[in-house]
Amino acid sequence: MNNEKPSTGEIFEDLDPAPRLLMGPGPVDVYPRVLRALSTPMLGQFDPQFTTYMNQVMALYRQVYRTQNHWTFLVNGTARAGIEACMVSLISPGDRVLVPIFGRFGHLLHEIAARCGAEVVTLETTWGRVFEADELRDAIRQHRPKLVVMVHGDTSTTMAQPLDEVGAICREYDALLYVDATATLGGMPVEVDAWYLDLVSAGLQKCMSGPPGSSPITLNQRAAQVVERRRHIEAGIRADGTVDAAGARIQSNYLDLPMLMDYWSPRRLNHHTEATSMLYAARECARVVLGEGLEQGFARHRTASGALRAGLEAMKLRLYGDPVHRMTNVTGVYIPASVEADKVRGELLTDFGIEIGTSFGQLHGKIWRIGTMGYVCRKANILRCLTALEAVLRRNGFASDAGAAVDAACAVYDVYDDAPA
């Protein structure tokens, strides 16, 4: 007979993570004001105070997205939840969808479209470059898709796809355009109305400098008309006499845009319990970004990445990808052949408390990715990262001129009298 007492289980210690400077491709350090907002007390989801905050979030993100779209709201979940909500609500089985792929996240959009039952057509280019407008026009003219789905800034390759002509091309051929702006919103211009973008989704954990877990999305009337044709109200909340739309039922209940639109409308038709703390965080992220000023924030990101890149090159490191189309908030840098990539990253983390990223697929082990996003995007952090990287590389056998990286970065900042410290 076994007389041993059953284990009572371990409750572990209080959370006390070691301080980190998150300079990978995301997530990044959170604005202090956003951390404070996360500790705000709960409210009921139909409390008038809370529904007022919901309306404020809609108004704030219209400004961030530079749009007049009424349907601008949050999808609960990380940035991928916003991506899936847009795509699963738009794509009916058999729809032809064009996916231009210039990095890992284009492949993700292909994956999601295929799971929705789409007839997926891809257009691929070499990683490290993006598409010319004429390439996209030719593909759209040839394939006549119902929907074009594109990444704006693909952090896997650190490239940003110009979008200023793509929306107009899609309208010329009667296609909708969905854009994943997860890695660019708040750090680079995302001109929803001016660029004729029909649906856009993003996340908080990159240039908005919030926690992952909420996805701001926006859709215009063209897109809203398409998803409304698939409106089906679930039995537990539908009123007597409700007639469902004729289109195919959206495959996901949780990510069903028409039902989410009802929830965010004055009807407040119950769909789910809104993630209260994440709504507070999303609201404060937008207030911080808009309080700084969008153009000022974009300039801060450009200056920081310029200083970082000048420092990396002064260290005799090579930057990755087409210089004209590099994102202004993530930098790819070739890993020197003489060092162990993961060992350098590990020493940066353990000895200096700094996290940088590796990459995916064909670039894994070939480049590091260094993020300069949101709250992280400050002069002191750029200089700290360069100083630490120079020291770790020197210890691992890759020598450069001592102090050259910091001097080069400071020279970039010296050009801007009002550079944030």
C-alpha cells in the first residue's frame, strides 16, 4: 500500500521578471501610461461609462488610421485575431484571393486564405525586396481576384511595401484590398482613406507600444457591404423575426465581423465579454501616439533607425535588404560569419538585458533583426544597444573600431536638435 501523501502542488513565487530592453521585432517595452491604464478597475461591459470608452476607442483609432470609417474598433486577441477576423469574414469558399508574398507573413496570409476555402493565387518575389506597382497591376489584371491581401511591413524581411497606388489599382479591377499593418501602425504612415485601403488590421505590441492581446481594425463601406451579406445572428441572442443574410455563414463565431459590428454599434448586441483591461490599454496607446503627433512619431522612428543603421555600419556590419524600402522601425543586419548567432544574442540578453531577434525560414541564422519601435525608440536605447553589441561582438572575435558605432549614431542625432533623449 502506498502511504505517500499526494503532492499539494507548487504555487511558485511572485512575478518578478528580470528587467529587459526589448529591441527585437516585437513585442517591445510598453509605455508607462499604458501599464498604468492596465491596472484601472473593471467595469461591466454594458456600463454607460464603459460603452463611452468603447466609443472613444473608435474615435481615437480613426485618427491613428487616418480614416473616416465608422467601423473602426477592436478585435479581442493578438494581431493575428484581427487578421483572421478580416479574412474569415470576407472570404467565402471558392473566392479568388491574390496574395503578394515578400516575406514570412505573406505566407501566413496565404495559409489563412486557404483555410477559408479560397482559390488562392500567389505572387512571390525575392526576400529583401518588395513589389513595384506595375507588377501588382499585372497580377490583378490577369487573375481578377475578389480580394487582394497584403502585408504592409513584413518584419521577417524588414521591408515595407508601398501602398499608395495599390488601392486605386484594386478599385480599377473591382477587387477589395485588405492590409496587415501590424508592424507599421504608429511608426510609419498608414493612410487608410488616401490609399483606398478597404480593410486594415494591426496590433498593439509594436509601434503602438502596448501589450499583445488586442487588434485595432478598420473597414470601409465597400468592405462592410460584403461582410453584411454573410450576417447570421446566433440563436441565443436573435430577436423574433430576424432574417439572416443570403451569404454563406462566416466560419468563425468569435471572429465574425457582422456580429462584432453589432456589439460595437449602439445596439450593443451581446457577442462576447470585451477584454476590459486590453480596451483600456488600447485607448491609452492611441492617446500617447496622438498626443505626440503622428508626424512627430514617424520622424522619431526614422531618426532612431537612421542612427542605429549608421552605428551598425560603423561597426563594419552589413545591413540587409533593399535600402529604399526598409521599414523605419526594424533593421535587418547580416550576422558575421565568424560568430555564433545565438551565442551573441544570448550574451546580449544575459549580460546586458537587451533582446534582439533572429529571423525565419531562409533568413534564419543569416540576419539579426533589431527593432526601434514605440517607447523603445529613444536615443539612450539606441546608444545602449550599439555599445552592448560592440562589446559582445568583440568578445566573440569580431572587432571594430571602439566607440565608432556610438559616434556615428550621435552624429545622426546631432542633426536633429529636438531628438528625444
